[in-house]
Amino acid sequence: MLEKKPGDRRIHRLRIIAVQESDFNQVNRLALGRPIQHKLEDSGILPDIQHGSRSSKQCHSAVLNKVLTFEIHRYTKQPIAYIENDAVGCFDRIANPLVLIFLMAIGVSPQTLQSLAKTWEKSVYKIRSMYGISNTRYANDYSRLLFGPGQGSTIGPFLWLICFLLISLSLTSTAPRITISSTNNAVETTSVGEAFVDDTGLGTNMTSPNYQVHPNNCIMDKEDYSPLVSNLQRLAQEWEHLLFSTGGALNLDKCFWFWLAWRWHQGKAKLHTMKTSKHDLRMTFELNMVATEVKRIEPCSSYRTLGVHITPSGDSKGALKVLLEAALSYCSNIVASKLTRQETLKSYIQYLLLKLRYQPPLLQLTKRECDKLMAPVLQAILPKMHINRNTSIAIIHGPEELGGLALPHLHTIQGIDKLKLFVGHLRLNHRTAKLIYIDLTYIQIIPGIGEFFLNKDYTPYSWVEKGWLTSLWEFVSQVKLTFSYPSAWQPPLL
């Protein structure tokens, strides 16, 4: 049983790892997990909102879709309601008979299923600690059945993917969704949210019928956003019922919701807060028929999703604070250490930068914010490397060909990683690519120029509202890159 959070040893906050017999575990992976997952991927029936337990997906894509979705709604000022759900011990709550029936339906041989089912039924569990293996044990009993292959099983992620597929297929066609289209309506994408294994975000941007626009493009004050919350509640409740039917359950401590909705004053839009729009969302959980209120957060609050601290309103202060704490902790350890010059450089490149570079590609950190983050780090490592701490930044980060030290900078790394996400997703032409293209069409209007804005210098247009693509624009203008895309992805002339 491992600590999910260091220092928190409460029994319900520990992660149970099942140490299974090696041959049985590897046979499951080779005979069941890998070939059937390839078959499901080739058939194209897996939902595109699920990014976990799949070799063709990555964690960054799920967060990037959320960031782009919120960014597009900030540009269009269209309201959106969103809820973040987290399932409890998903691998430990999978209903075994349900997945066995599904495996039989997709063609797994009865002998293989019988071997798997009997092993689950007859397995005996003991607890291993630093003092050895316990003498007491527990096993399956008809009065109290044990479900799930357990975390540590090689087919656990695959079986959860099957349950998620059943939930997705069972979701009604009338369930609220997020529908986003480009400025010219040439590209449109519809989804219920994003998911990575058991972390699922659900949302809807359906508004009330009296959603009206004033002649001067300002939404009227008598706008009623309450149907938006009702739609989100209906979607979240339907998802909870389907999750519980597969054996799962929601962790109420980690579930919360928010919305992006605007109030207009003299032609300017301001985000609604919990004081200006007092709405709540209530749901029933499992077999309890009494509705429980789900925690609500402000749209300007930073929250952690898949290791990245994002803010629906587009602010990066929360993530910057977390990154700064990690950098200062590294600095204090470096100053008190006895590392050599080479070891200090290696710790900076192979430890700190790897720790810091995970979040920035999905954020909107400016050059000034990255410099502020790197300043204490340079003050700590330069003396350890026998370099004057007052050395010019141009020399520290400049290329070796021009006499520089070529010390990697976080802003440069962020820009390169953004370019990889940007170009890589556009070439795949999937849902993330559509979101990027839709975002491009709205940003193209803001500067008011006919030329593709990524090919323009950033400086004259620094007033553009900060977003994921505009921070990429800042980096592109500094390194003087020019983009050219296939004709299918060229933004329309405005």
C-alpha cells in the first residue's frame, strides 16, 4: 500500500498494489491485453475522449484539449459549464462478470476466459509489508465478492478501457455536449469532455433559448444561465449512473465544477463569480437517493489536472507558483550540496529541467515569467559551476558557436515543446487538430490583419489576449520561424 500523497497515511488515501504471479501476469498481457487492444484500435470504436490506457494517445493531449476549449470560449464569450470527476480505485472496482461477457462478445475463446475467471475466483490474497508476508489471508466468497484485476495487473488498464467503452456507448444521444465551430463554420467538433483513465472532465456549452445578443454585440443583462447548469447536472448524473453500473464510483473529495459565463457592462465582459451567480449542482451517488452538493470553484482558480495546474480564465499564476516552489527547493538543495561542476550541470539538465518542462507546453508563460522563474536557479548553480553570477544572460544561454555556454532556458524549451504539439497534432488531423484550427480562426480576427498571424512579428500585437497559441506566437517571432501548412489547413482570408 503506497502513499498517494507523501506523508498522508490515512487508510483510504493509500494505493493498493497487487503483486501477482509473474507468468500469469505476462500471459494476460501477451494473450489478452495487447492483441485485443490493437483490434479495438483498428476497429475505430474506442471513444476519442479517452487518452489513457492507449498506446496511440498521450496525457498532454487531454490537457491541451481542455486548454483550447476554455480559450475558444473566452474569445467567443460563449458560456460553458464543466465538471471534473475522479473515480475511486477504478482497477479495484471493475465488475468481473461484465468484462468477461464483453470479452466473449468480441471473440475471446471460452478456454481463455475460463482460465481467467477461475483464477480470479480462486485467488488468495495476503499482505506484504516490511516485516514479511502476513499469515492471515482473504479470498473470494459468494457472500462478499471481490471485483477487479487489481492495480499491478497487466490487463487492468485494458479492462478499464472496456468499461469506459461501455459507458461511452451507453450514453444517450440527447445528452448535453460541447459543440465548437470555427468562424466560417467550416470545421466543427462535438464531444462530452476529456478523460485519462479514471479522471474524466465533462462539459456542455448549451445555453438557454432566450440567449440573445444586443445589436452592439453585447449579451443582454436579462440572460438566464440556469439551464446551462441543469444540462451539466443531467450529463454528470447520467455519467455517474453508468459508471456505478460497471462497478465504479466517484470520489466526492476530488469532484468539483465551474463555469465560464460573462456579465456585460458598458460593452465590456467580466466573468461571473460565485457571488454574482449563485448556482449549485447536486447529484445522487451510488445507491444513495439523497442528492449531494458538488463543490464549486471560481473560474479564476487554479486546479490540478493530470499533473498540470490550469486556470479556466487563462491565468498561469497558480502553475507559476508551483513551478517556482520546485525551483526554490532545488536551489536550496544545490547551495547546501558538495556537487562538482559537472554534477551541478547534470542535475540542472537531467533533473530540474525535466521536472519543470512538463507543465509549460500547456500553459501561457511569457518570456518575463520564465526569466523570473530561472533567476534564482542561475544564482544557485552558476557559483557551483565556477561562473560569475553576474555574467550576461546572452553569454549564459547563447550558442557555443558564438562563445556562449548554451545553458538551456525554460522559455526556449517551452516553445520547442509547443511547436511539437502544434505541428504534430495538425498533421494527425484529429479532434485536437480541429480545436487548434478553430482557435486559429478566432485569433486571426483579433489582430485584424490579412496575413497569417504566426508569420508576423509579435511585438506590435502584444496587446492580444493571452492564450496557448499567442504564447506560441511570442516564441515563434523571437526565433523567426515561418509556417506553411497544407492547403487544407490554411486559415481563410478575412
